[in-house]
Amino acid sequence: MKSINLYKSALAILFLCGLFSCKKDNSINSKELLAYIKSDGGDLHAADITFVRTPVSVTGDSLAKFTAYLTRETQADVTLTVALDESLVAQYNKDNKTSYILLPAENYKLTGSLLNIKAGDMVSGDSIKVALLNRNKLDNPNNYILPLSVKTVSSNDKGVQSSNSHRTVFIRVNSQFANINVSVKTPPVGTQIDKTTPQWTVVSASAPYSASYPAANVLDGKNTTAWFAAGGSTNITLDMAGVNLVKGFILAPNYAFGATYNPTTIEVLTSTDNVLWTSQGLYTTSAVLSTSSATNPDYRNVNFYGAVSCRYIKFVLNNSAGYGGFAEISAIK
């Protein structure tokens, strides 16, 4: 009876394979002789080029490269042809819940399209390089992607074929805009914007630790009062009651419980309509001096490379202690 059941199971598998064209896994762990490409980073299917743009400079990566491999040695040379496959962008975004756009042709240079693996080797002696051009022009907030896939594999060894699972490397281009000059520690040069005429208001803010520390305190002109919030993602949004050309900010730390509870990283965002927001980057600083106080504050001075036209300003505090706030927020024009 047992042998009959096994026979029936085998027939069922053959029937299903006939309907759905069962294929071998064809992965790089296969015993087949496969040619494939992969990134050398943590993600075998993707290589990242990451850089930071400011109004005056671009710093960071500008190059990605990858090589070809075989699952085992071959007795003949193997050549892989690699080319752009832009049809894969939409599927990548769907699978990864991203919104990358195709890297424009004018913004990269592709060096090489052939990868050659010599007989007896398992890795190509050459590599394909992607060099970015005019990085300052790559300013789309969704960032960019470049899918490069194996198109053909040729060899006198007729058994070699392309891997289905490792035939594409996605070059991901991630650009971050930074308009904050963290190297400047002095206050922005200019005139402090009057917060009373017209009257600034608090649009939203993380809940205060207690009623003694409301968000409105950042607008009362006193360093001895403060907005002090509890929560890991503390933030506050202000309406300047009109559009201003802002050069930067002066932030007075809160001393509600001493100097300890002040952030060392602050994201600054601006908007003209409280709908569309632009991140001006991260303001990073050292800890507030323990010797400072509300009467002698250790001010945080945020300097923009280029003045920003805005009405609404938002500050997102990254404070590992889970608490934070400001005594005063002032803008310079």
C-alpha cells in the first residue's frame, strides 16, 4: 500500500510540473555551472552610492562596481554581457515599498559592459564601474536606481548558464541635502526676527512633561521658562505669521532639569504652507555645557549655507534620553 501511495504522489508531481513548467532553483547554491553578478556589500543584489549635497559642495561616494562569478571552475573562458534593464524599476519599488526613479543617463558613466572569467577561475578579473556625474543635480527626494542585468553568457563550455536569482545588481543612489553648516558655531549674521509683530504661534508640539512646561514658552522671550517634552521623537512646529528669508536660528537650551536633557541632533525643516516640507538637514552639536544655565545659556546656533524663504519651521529632536525641549527659538534674517 505504501509503494502505491508513493507512486501516486510521484504521478501528481509530474502532472503539476506539466501544468506549471517546474524549473530547477538555478540559484548560486546550485550544483549547476552558473554565472552571476553580485554586490560585495551586505545586500548581494544592491550596491549603494551615498552622498551629501550642500549649496556649496558635494561629499561622499561617487562610484560603485561589481564583478562576475561562477559557482565552480570551468575549462573554458566565460564572458558575461551586462546592460541596463529599466523595466525592473517598477517591480523593485513594488517589492521594497520604495519610490526610486531611474538614474538619468546624463548623470552616470558606465565603464565596461563585459565581464570575463578565465578558464580555471571563478571570479572575473575585471569589473563594471558606475561613476556618478554632476551629483549636485541629483536632487529628487525619492532618489535614484540603476538596474544592471546579465543579458548573455557565452563560453565554449556549453554547460554554463546565467543564474536566475543573481542576474541583476541594483545601483541605489541616495542623496541627502544639507543646508546647515555645522562647522560654524557662532550665531548667524543678521537681524533677529520680531516674534510679536506679527505674533508667532505654536502649530503643534509634542506633549509637555507637565503643565509647567508648555510649548508656548519658546515664544515668551524668557530663557528661564521652557518647553520640556517627554518622548523619543520630540518635535515642535512654529508659524512665523508671514514669509521670511531666514539665515538660521538661535536655540536657547532648556534647563528644566539641568543641562542634561537637550538634544545633540536636531533635524530642521521649513515650509511656506505647512503642507510641503523641505528638510534643511541635521544640526549636530556637542552636549550643552553643564556649567551653563538659564541666565547664562549655552546657545545652539544653526547657520544655513543659503537663506531659506519660509513661514513655518519644524524642529525634530533626537534625544536618547527621551526628553528634551527649548527655552527659546529665535530666527535670524
